[in-house]
Amino acid sequence: MPYANTKIEVSINRKITSSFIGRARMTKRLVVFITALTVLIFIAGCPQVTPEPIEPPKVEPPKVEPPKVEPTKTEPNEVEITKTEPDKVELPKPKPQPIVSFHDKCTDILSNFVNDKGMVDYKTLKRKKPQLKQLLDEFAKLDPNKYSSWPKEDKIAFWINAYNIKTLKIIVDNYPIESSRILRIFWHPNSIRHIDRNIGGISRQKFIVMDEEFTLAEVERRFFRKEFDEPRVFFAISHASLSSPPLRNEPYYGHKLIQQLNDQAKRFLSSPQGSRIDREKQTVYLSAIFQSTWYGKEFISKYGTDKKFKDQQPAVRAVLNFLTNYISKQDVSFLELKNYPVEYIKYDWRLNE
């Protein structure tokens, strides 16, 4: 009964398998239970930690203290004034004045016929009479509106140059000097006083400037004595004589007029014809042009003084005060502290040739 046996084996195998499977399931459940129990025991044995809530940091607003105001100590009925320095304001720099080119017209005559000592070559200059006349024509036709636009210094330079060129023209027109035998007894044959007598006065000779008639005397009176009030001009104009301040061998220019006038004053005052002090005789000698009847009074407005040289006349005080700017300290000390008479040097009218 092989078939029956087979059934029995199959049945037995099923039971065995079923039993095996059942055990396996039990084992798995047991493992799961033990694992869970272990986890519970572990959790139960650890202390519970409750996290503390984290509070945001407290930010306190900055403390602003009110400014301390100290009481101002003032006396009754007094007001305290706070001194403040004024703001420094930078002013725009003045534009340099353009150099007036008109003065250059005189350069050729002065530089070619006048030496550095102020002596003039009249003999050669006489051959340039047309050139001198043409130069004076330039002064005659200058536009007065153009002249009016010039700075004061250029106007002064203009009239000095006009005066000197006209003087040269007068001498050249009467060169060589003609003199009479009678007058030679009183004047040197080469004295310009002969010319003065022959033409009725050098200072009265007429010429045209900016289409207007002038004389040398009128130029002195109207411009040098009144309008400009600059006594140093009298060291710049030439009287064509040896005792005159030296004629400069260059034109005068507005942009360097002060330098030129100061140089002229210093040159003249340091020469024997200008001034000198005789300490042996205790006497001060001055050029004749400083006499009150000549140019002496012209120094009063700018250099007059009542504090020094009190034993001298006002015009003499002004001239002596002017001199102190151009002579040595020893000479200044002598003029201010010593007692002395002032005498005038005899004028030499001989031609400056």
C-alpha cells in the first residue's frame, strides 16, 4: 500500500513543516518583544531632560544724556561777547595790468644817443631830426581814450617821456649853441641859457600831445605838480644841463615806474650835484632844484614833517625828510641830530653832452 504510505508521509511532513513554521513565528515575535522591552527599559532608566525655552536677548535702548549747559558767569548788566575769528576769505588775485607798448617808441632815440651817465650825443642826434619829429608826431596823434584807459603809472611815464623827447628836440634844433661875446662874460659858451635866450625860453616852446597844445612849463604845472603829486618825477625829467638829474637811456614804463624813480633819486642824491654833507664845516649842501622857488615845495605834501629838522623851513624839512630814504645811516644820523645850515649848490647850466 504504497499510496497510503505516501499520504501518511505527506501528512507527517506537513505537520512537521507547520510546526517548524509556527516555531519560527513564535521566535520572531519573541525577538520583537524582547527588543521592545529592552528599549522601554533603556528609556525608563534615562533621566528626562526638558529643554528650557530660549529667550531672545534683551536689547536696551542707548541712553542719551542731555548736553550739560554750564551757566555763563556774567556780571550784572554786562553782556559777555564771544570772540570769533572771522572766516578767511580768499580774494581773487588782481589780473596783472597789460604792459603799455607805446613807451617802446622812445627806445631807439634814448638807447642809441644817451649813455649810462646821462650824457647825450647831440652831434649825431642832430642828423636824426626827422626821426625825432616822427616820434613827437606819435605823441600828437595818440587817442585820448586810449590814454584814459591806462593805469596812473603809465600816464606818469607817458608825460615824462614826452617832456624828455621834446627837450632833446629843442636842443637839437639849436645845436651847436650860438652865444654872443657879451653873454659869454656871464655864461659858459656851452650853457643852455644861450638857447633859452635865443628862442624866448625853452620851457615856453610849444608841442602837440593828443591833439592838444602844451609847453614844457604847462606839463610840469598841470601834471607833475598837480594831477600826479609825485615829487620823484623831478629826478626823471631832464633840463639838458650838467646839474640836472641824469637823463635815463631807456623810456619810463608804468609797470616799473617806482623802481625807475627810486633809482633816479638815489643816483642824483649820491652825486656831487645832488647833495653832500661837509662835516668839517658842519654844512649840508643841496641841489638848487630843492629851493622853494624851484621844486622844494613839491615835497611838502608827501614828506613834510613837524617832528624833525624843526629849525628849518617847511620845504627844507620836507626835502631833508625825503633824503633820509636814500642816504646812509650815518648821514641820516647827522641830518637828524646835528645843527647845521643848509646851502644850495650853484647850478651848472652847461650842456649835458
